Amino acid sequence: LARRRKGERLSIEEYAAAHPHLASEIRELFPTLEMMEELAPDERDTDAPPRQLGEYRILREIGRGGMGVVYEAEQITLGRRVALKVLPFHRLLDKGRLERFRREAQAAARLHHPNIVPVHGVGEHEGTHFFAMQYVAGQGLDAVVAELKRLRRAGQPTSSVTLPRERGSETKEGYFLSVARIGIDVAGALEHAHAEGVLHRDIKPSNLLLDAEGKVWITDFGLAKADETEGLTRTGDVVGTLGYMAPERFQGWSDRRSDVYGLGLVLYELFALKPAFADSDINRLIKSVTEGEPARLPRETPRDLETITRKAMAKDPGQRYATASQLKADLERFLRGEPIRARRSTVLERTRKWARRRPAAAALVAVSIVAAVVVVVGSLWYSGQLSDALARERREARRSRASALCSASEAVQASDPMLSLLLAREAGRVRLLPEVETRLHQALQASLERPPLRHPTPVTAAIFGREGTVVTGCLDGSVRIWNRDGSVRAVLKGHTGEIVILANSRRRLLSVSSDGTARLWDPKSASAIAVLDGVSEASFSRSKELLLGVTGARAHLWDMDGKVVAVLSGHAQPLRTARFSHGGKRVLTVAQDEARLWDLKGVLQAKFPGDGQHIWSVAAKGDRVVLTFVPKAGPVEPQVWDDTGRLIRSLACDKGAIWFADFIDKDSVLTVSVDEDVRLWSRDGSSVRVRSDVPGVEEGIFEHDGQTPWWPLIRGDAFVIPDEDIGFPHSITGRGIAAWDAAGRLSRTWGWSNRDLVKIQLSPDLEK
């Protein structure tokens, strides 16, 4: 810490290498120490407030935090009140803080949502950096909770506290509905921010403002790290901020589920009128956040709201809502009186969590239970009361197992003779010499296992490379190529930000970093071919050796040496995405208000205007293009165009806004609405609803995987939809998946149980 305070750039691995006997403790504790050092208040933040910054006249100080001071100011040229966030002058000495301050302003400026405090402008005056936001006359939810707590203790009505009006917020029932409305608005704002690639990372009551009309606003948006928190003026504030951090933050990583966790804690505090985790001792507080469980909510809390809150604030990110939109959907179901999707933890799940927190006690209980079971089973066995029945069951089990193993042996005989032989041996049909059996087991184990790939920093991207290699990108900006035996073939360095995209072609490897650059590599020589600036998204063409990249409002096509082949320009707004289409022979570029189709020489082929609507997604098949839009007031009909820019037809949806559309074939379109209505549209504009007839697969079949929306997998003339419990493709924990043909008929299913490991063999095209 002393070296960091002198301005030195340090590596945790440097300390781990110097003290190998403490390496694991160093890697575990140093990130937390660094975070707490950044959270500590800075005594230099006592600068006298400026009287004026450019066209902004300072009126008064509103608050201050780790990244700056917020003033109420008047924009003289327009005569309006604004909130001005100012980076103190001495902070400019820390280039990292200045860069994070700029990144916060840029991130917040591109967010446009009715529940996010908008940014009006960014500026610099005589070395002082600042940005102006809309001034919201209101108070933070932490002040609202304190006022509600005071009124409740005094036995006074709470109707004087401004909340969203929901069927009489002056009653207890109305209060819970009003809090649910707050959760819906905040979750909707987070959903918008996540779609724009922005994580808040500091959702807590003091960063949520209620104005005089009861409208909730999210402030301090776009913080790049946990150390850029707000309201850190004394030790107690630091403790309070730590109490709202997701457990994974203490391990040095976070994602959109961390924001969901923060919103879950806010809902808990509004229901209980106290924080979920609070302790004056930092060590005990961190232990409570990472290992403890909050107290139960008050008895009058509706059961469904408690279930939703518990799921949002689960310790394990995999047990939370994968996205803010899922949390929002469950709260909306509660307000409509419909069944929610979240389920209360079962006794088995609660027992499993308890065992993880107290492994020693759990092991003792498990040994006691096993011992008791052994005594009971032994007594029954030796008593002989059930010997005949048990013998019959064992014989039947052996016959069934042998039959199943023989069938499995025949099924894999052509593709894996070694496994087939082992299965036949297990069925009792083949006897092997001991040395042969040993060699077979060793070979099978080698084919199934690969060693773990140890990285110095968290992995942010990974793909399979050529010749059985694996390529990974890290938070520190490095790219590693791994051999099959787990050894490092090459380490590629040059990026200064985390790796966000990895892709490969026949001859090149591509890495895209959060520092705004993309690099083309020759994986054989481990050398950089070209550095491409300003790239936020890039991909290779499958049919031709071309690279497509998004740079602001333009898209570029490069060859495999990094030379520009074509520039696709003309959009008035920054591109949301760009992709190859029509078998790799065309390029689709998508901005907020317009999509365009280009050939590979950069010649414009067609325009697809949004007509005032924001374009959500674009897909192409043959000479057809389908567009979906972000709803503004009611559902917006998707549109089907030809590749000359002629509108073919609109899909008359009446089941909610459509968020996904793609082609099954040239004339058949699959759509999915926000209320999970799945339809197949024919050429004449008629539609048929796809229903699930699979036992154990619920009709609500669309969920998210925690990173991006799970699109139905469309290949050839069929599409595959996963069961909502699967979390595919990261893990398989549910009951099954199913495929439908182009007419909406169920064509094939795959299923499994919790005790069976089933290898699902798909066709080569579908498996891709």
C-alpha cells in the first residue's frame, strides 16, 4: 500500500512469486486491500468550490464521492438548473482516475431512458474536468428509508413520503405495490444500460433518487470499477458501500448479475427498512456479505415479493436472475396477479447452501447420517426379512443394466470402438486381460480429460483454435494460445484493456479490446500483423478472407494483412452492429434509425429505414431481410424487405412487442415476443403458434444465459428451443430440449435426469 501511494504500478503476481508459500493468500486478499485503499476518503477533497465553470454558475454543493464533487449549478446560456459533477484538480495527477471519470461521462451520455439521469454535456475549464446532468429535485432512497423508519416508529402515517402511486400507497398493501413499481422502473433502466454495454456496479439506495412526483432515477451511472463509488466521506460510508457489493466483487469480477444483486438489496431494504448487511466492523461486514444470509423479511411482506427479492440477492450468481429484464418481468407478473417464475429454495437447496458455509459441521452431520443409514441397512440385511425381494430386484437391475450397456456399446461401436469395448465388458459380454483393460482405461481417461488452463488474471473471452488449441483473452489485455496438454504455446501482448472479442479464420487470429483497438495476429509466428484503431466489434467472413469491424458510425472491411478493402459510411448515428450476410457476400450495418445492405466493395445496395422507430434486430435469408423495433407506445410490427429496399410485408403482432425474428426459410419467419409468444409466419402473413408438447418442458421456454439473450437455434429447416431451466450453453441442469420443424410440429426431443450423463448427438450442421 505504501508503494501504491507513491504512484508505483504494481503486479499482484510479483508478490506471489516473491513469497510462494503465501501465494494463494496474496492472490485472494490483495484485490480486496487495493479496493479498500481506493475507497478510503481523500483528505484533499476539501477544495473550495469554484464560483463558475464555463457557462455554469455554481449555486451549492449537493454531495461528494470517490470520483468527484456534485454541485447544483445554473447553465447561464439556457437559464436552467443542472447537476454538475466535477473532478477535483488534484485528481488530474492520477491519470487512471481522469480516464475513469471520462469513461463515466461517456457511458452515461449514451444512455437515454426515462429513469436514468441524463447527461447534458461534458467540458473542461482551466484544467477542471466536469460533466453536466439533469438536476433532479428529490432525495435518495436511503433518506426515504430513514424517513419511513422514523414515521413508523412514531406511529404516524407514511403517506407523506412520495412513492409511485399504486392502488393507495398509504396502506401496507399499497406500499408493497409501490416498492414493486420502483423495482420495475430500476430494472427497466438497468436492462437498457446493459443492452448498451454499461454496468452500473454500485446500485444502492443513495444512488436511486425519488423526485417530487414519485419517479425513481438512477444516478452515478457507468462506473468502471468498484472503487468509483459515491458518498465516501467517512469510514461509516465506506462500510455502508461494502455492504451493497455483490460477493463476486471481492473476487475481482462482476457482470450484469451484480447489478441485479444490488437491486435485490435495495428491495430488501425498502421492505425491511434496514440494510441486508450492516456491521461497524469491516472484517465482519465482508464476511457477512460473502458468507452470511440476511434476516427474513417482515411477516407482512407478500410471499411472492420475498421470493423475487431472495432470488435477486442470491450469493451464487448462477442462482440469481440472469438479467434485469427477468427480474422486471417477475415484478410485473406480481403486479398483474399472475404466477411468478422464481421459486422458493427447497429444503435440499437450503441444506446445500448451509453445507457450503459450514463444511466441518456438514461433514459431521453427513457422517452421522451415513452411519445411521449403515446401521439400519445392516440390520435389515442380516434380519433376512427382505432378502428374497432384494434378490429379485438385484437380478432385474443387473439384466436391465446389461441390456442398456449392450445397446450403448452397439451405438458407439463405429465412432468410438474403445468405449464400445469397455461398455461391452461392463455388460458382462466380454472379458479382458488385466493389462489390456488398464491400457483402455488410461486411453479413455486421456481422451476425456484436459488439464486446467491457469491464468494470471480473470478470463474474459475464449475460443477453440486450430489443431486442437485453445485461445483465451484476459482482463489484463493479454491473449494466450494453449496446447492440448495445457502448456502455453504463445502469449500475445499489446492491448491495454480487457479482451472482449476473440475470433479466428483459416490464417489469422483476431482480438478486440476495451481499449478501442483490434489486432490481427499470425498464430503460427505469434506476431501482430496489424493494429486497427477505434474498433468496438469485429468478425471474419466464412466465405472469403475478409474482416468486418465497427468504428463509430462507419464499418470497415480489411483483408488478412489489415489493409482497408472498403469503407461503409453514411449512417448519421453510431452503428449498433455490423455483420456478414447472404452467405458472406453482403454486409448488413445497423444503426439506431436505419439498416443498410452493402456489397463487399462498399457499394450501397439497399436502405431499410426505421421510420422514427429504433431498430432492435436485423436478420437475412436469401434475398429477404427482417427488422424488429424497440417499442415506444405499444407493439411495433416487424417488417420483411427484399434486398433492393422494397417493403414486402409487416407482421401484424398483437401479443406484445417482438424482440426476436429470424428466417426458417426464405418465406417462413420465426418470431418471439416479450410475453414469450412464439409464432411461425408464412408467406401470406398468417401465423401459427408454436406450443410445447414435451413432458417436463414448460410452455414458458425463453430465458437468458447471463451474458446475452438466448436466441432460438435455427439450422436448416428446424429450430431448437431450450427448456427454461437449462441455462444453455454454459451448463445443463434442466430436463430437456426440443426441436420443431418449419410447420411448427414437434420433431425431436432430448432429455436427461439428474443422475444420468447423456451425450446428445446432433447432425453435423446442427451441432455447429
